Amino acid sequence: MTSLIAFAVLAAGFVADGSARVEARGGPTEGGEDPNSVGISADLLGRVSGPDGALRFGFSPSAVRAQGNQLFARGFGEAELRLRESAHVRLRQALGYGSLDLSPVAAVTGRGPVQPPAGTTFVSVEESATSLQADVAASRRLRFAGSAAWLISGGADAAARATFPLSRGPLVRGSAEWAATHTDTLRIAVQGFDHRYSNGQRSSVAAATVGWQSRVARSTEVAVSLGPGIGRARTLASQDASTIFYAVGAVDVHSLPLRNLSASLGAGVEPLGDPLSGDLVERGSLRASVTWDRHRSIAITGQLVGSVALTSGSGGPTSPQAGDRYLQGEVGATVPLDPRSSLAAGLRGALVSRPLLSQPSDQWVAFVRYVAQLPLLR
């Protein structure tokens, strides 16, 4: 009887949602790179809620018809425990495996720094992220958050790791936020990672920033952060190491200047472990987006993300060089077909100042995308 009651409670709090996307893209072949493809992907999300916590899970498979059949899947499971009304602890495990589309004309994510393309369109990749996160509201104005994660990402086999080395290592973050006024928030954040790569490289970074976020006008919000960082790069085989001080910072502006029009602009600088070489490189990034949305009518969007390498790596064939630039952009229009589906079409392009392997310096495609929301169970 007890088990039946528990099952009924869980079933009553179970919610599942999903979405599906189909995209076809096509453009001219440059440098032997054929950008034409047809892909289908889906997101399945589920949640079980109770008075003391929640269980969440998700599964995102995708299939692309390009250079053969390419399959990839990501999934996660998360358990949240409410210690009290203002304190939460979350344990999360995420996994990914398959042939990942690293093409420069893949969908623009809108976040930077943008990493240059790997020189090959599809790479066999494995991913794993195990994390523990705590969030505590000490008062109405003061909030603390911290997380620790073990990350694995890169080539799934020896052939893939030749161009996309496998990285392993911890990532630790912590922050404190103080709501100084109704419109201003102060934030102190620290972060550190130590990643070892299958090609023998090792990159370690520790950084701290002080930030301020404010609603400077009724429809405009600004966030600024700045601080120092220290990085250490070394080759495991020789144990040669170099320690460098870096600047870490970001600025983001979000605004609604006109009715139906929203815009955002951001820039940042931070040291990162380069995923193609394992080198520690400082990158500057730029991201911008504009959306004109009439709601229940046509929506026009434009996105631009880019990066520039501010320092050089170890000098290998895939190692970044200071001044390397990479830019991705997309413009498109979306028309709702009904409350749960839409059709989009547009243009997408990419520019790279120093192409790797036989990759062209610029590519562009036209795309058509259909998206449908699937409320599975409520």
C-alpha cells in the first residue's frame, strides 16, 4: 500500500514536454567542403516534483544526413533537494556521444567566445559532466552559490583525438550576490579549472571578478564584471610550464528600445583551454542579437558572435596564433503556423582568418527550419 501511495504522489507531479526540429541547409561547396545537409533533432524533458525536491531528466537525439548518416545524442539527469525554502542542492549527470556537427555553418548559439572550427565537419565525440551545485539565500538581499564539476569532452577514439583531443578535469565556481537596491546588484565570483588533454597538454586557470548589474532605464539593463586571472600551461611529457597573468571581464547590455524590438550586445575577455590544441589562450569575444517580433506574426532575428585570439599557443598545426579571428552570423525570419509550431528561413555564414587543414576561409548557407512543441504529459 505504501508503495502505491508513493507511486501515485510521483505520478501526480510528473510533467513531460518535448520539441522537434527539422532543418535543411544548402550552399556552395568551397575548398572541398560541402555544407549541404538535412537534420532532425528533438528535446524530451521530464520533471517529477515533490515537497522536498525534484527529479529532472532530458534526452536530445539528433540525426544529420551529410557525408553519410551522422548520429548524436545528449542526455542528463538531475536531482534537487530542498534543504529549506531558501536553500537548494542539485546533483546532475550529463552525457553525450556520437558524431557531432562542428561545421562553421552549424546553428549559431549566440554565446561566445566562439571557438574556431576543427577543420573537419563531423567528429566522433564523447562528453560527460558530473556536477554538484548549492544555492543559498542568506537573506532577502544576499545569495550564495557554488558548484564543483568533473568534465570530460573531446574525441571518442584515437582518430578523432588527432584533431579534437579528449580533455578531463575539474571546474569549480563560487559567487555571492548582494541586491543593493531594487535595480542594482553587486556580484563577486571566483572560478578555477585544471584540464588535461590526451595530446599531453595541460591548462589551469584561476580567476576572480567583481561585477555590477543594473537596470539603468525602464527597458535597458547593463551588467559589467572585471577582475584578474592567473593561468598555467604545461606539456605533461616535458613538464615545461609557463605562468601568465590575465585580465578577465565582460560587459552585456540588453534593451527594448522600441515596441516589438529587442537588442543585446556583449563583449568579454577570458583565458580558455583551446579545445583543438589544449593550449591556454586568452580570447576576446563579441556577441550581438536583434529581434523584431510582432507576436503571433512574423519575427525577424539577427545574430552575430565572434572571437579573436589575444595570445598565441605552443605553435602546433592547430594551435591558435595571436590575431586569429572567427565570426559567425545568421539572419532569419520565423512565421508561426499555429500556437505550437513555426517555420523559419534565412542565411547563415562564417569567416575565419586562418583556416585549418583544407577548410575554406568563408562559408555561407541558406536554411529552412520547422519547429514543433510537443506537450507530452501534464
